[in-house]
Amino acid sequence: MENNSIDYYDIEKNTLYIRHHDLLTLAKNYHFLQNAWFSLSGNMLSIEEMDSLVMKSSVALQNSICMVQLQKMHQMLSYNKELSLLERFIILLMQVEIDKPLLAEPLVAEEQSDLMVILLLPWLIELARHKEYITPFPQLENCHSFSQWFLTTLSEYTDNTIDISFIMSLLLGGFGIVTPTTAVVRFIASTKNRVNYALIGALCAAGPSHLGACQFVTKRLNALSPHLKRGDIESAMNEYCVTKPYPGFGHPVMSHDIRVDSFFSQCGDTFAPYKTLAKTITAYCGLNANVDYLLGSVLSQRQVNPDIAVLAFFVCRTPTLLSHYRQRFNEHAFGMSSKELREKYKEVPKHWL
């Protein structure tokens, strides 16, 4: 497949890859931010190196122009009570532009800039959730502090015992340019537009069949919480499957989503009712649970508002989107030089005839 150097899916092996490395192996062995950096740069840093980079980037962001702009915009948004959470997040995302003085190492300026965008995203969720007051951007000391903070930005749920880094890495990517969000990012990059506009375009491309499906899963699972708590799986299955399509089940490419197996294998004790429900629904309809059900289970267990679900998925997918943006941005606008284009389109009238 064209442009599969960043992420792609091997249908014969039923395996997802990030830069030619098995996604499941990356998720099991490295922190999400290590995998994010690997997606951005092609280099895997040790956890100590990544911790240091996260801390330095966090300190640099504290007093940046971007931070000031975000705080001002949040204050302005507090006067508009009609904006949805998603609309507030998008407006805040429009202010995210990393100023060059923050980037100390010119040779990796793009990767550093993109890492800072990733570090800011959970804060944007928190700002979008809280209309009336500004929660401070934390001084992140390491990778672990980032992933645990990400959990707290989604809801007030206080149990942080799950390994969210592993789950975030499972959502990192894997299907390359065939996915709508990636296609939009690459198209906008080809116009040489700014990275925040490309990310906004990708977020707007998320719908019930892509990225946004986890919102419907979360909503349905939230409604079934009483059934799941008392272990009434049969009743939960009947409620879940009351209308088609069943969100979180089936996939246009993967008949069996290996990310779900990996998730329940590692986190099955914590999410036992969701695992049992998934197996029951599969037995009923023949469709396997997909990654939207995976994330919906996590968010429902943590009592997250379904409107936040697409933003949670978006944060996890952003490193791959940024990688595609950089790759496409650094190429010719039409994928060819002007000379090559002119030669190609000289032949167009002849073909018409």
C-alpha cells in the first residue's frame, strides 16, 4: 500500500504495524509516549530519555505564548453557554501553535513541536469540560505522570490503577491512508496549512463509523451499568442489541480485532463484565468486538461522559496523524514536482481522444 511507512494493516497476518513494528508488541513493551515518539521520528527512546524529554517539554510549555493564548480563549468561551464540548475543544485546538523559541534542538524541531501538541491535548479536554474555571497545566515529570493525568482529564473518577498507557498505545493507529481522519490530515498537509488546522479537520472527519463510534458504545454501556454490576449479562445483551447496527462490533477490514483480545487478556479482571458481554453479543450476532468497544468499556467503567469519548480516542490517535501530516507536508503539494506534473498532464488530452 502507498504511504504505509508510518502505519498499515497486513490482512494476511491480521497484524497492525507502526513503522513496520507490530503494534501489539509496542503497546506491551513501551509507554504510549515512547510509541508516540517512535511514530513521529522512527526512533525508540529509552524510558529515561523519554521521561527527560517530557519533563523539559512540560517546563517549556508552562510560560509559552501558546499557553497564554489558550487561557485567554478559555476565558472568552466561558461567556458562551451554547457551545458543545466538542466545539469548545476545537476552538481551543485552533490556538495550539508551538512557537519556535521553545524548540531547543533544530534537528528534531518537528518531533519536539508535535510532542508538545500531544502533551497539551489532555489539558484541552479539561478546559473544554470546565467552562467556569481554568485548571492549571501540570508540570509533567515523566511519561507515567502524563498517562495518569490523561485519565483525570476525562472524568472525576479517582481510581487510577489501570494501565492506560497500554490501552492508549492500542489505539495509536494501524490502517494508514485508508482511514478518513488520516486522509483528511494528509489532504490538508498537501495545501501547506498549519498543523492545528489539519488536526481539526481530522477531528471533524470522525463520525459514527470511525473514531466517533466509541461515543455510542460508551453511551450504551453507561445505560447498561446496573445490569453489568449485578451480573445480568443476558439482560444487558438484549438491551445492547435492541437496534442495529450494534456499535463496537464488526469492522470493515478486520473480522477479528486482535487489539480487543490483547486488551481483555491484560485487563480482563478489571473489565470482566464487559468481556463477558462482548462474548455474549458475539455469540448472538456473529460479530466480534472492535477497538471502539475496547475504549467504550474503559470510559464507561470510569463513568466518562460519552461526549468526551471521541476526544479520548483522538488524543490516542494524534501521534500517527501528526506523523502523516509531516510526511505529506514535506512532499510536493501534488505529490510530484512541477516539472513532473507538467509532463504528466501533457498526455491528458491524448488519452481523452
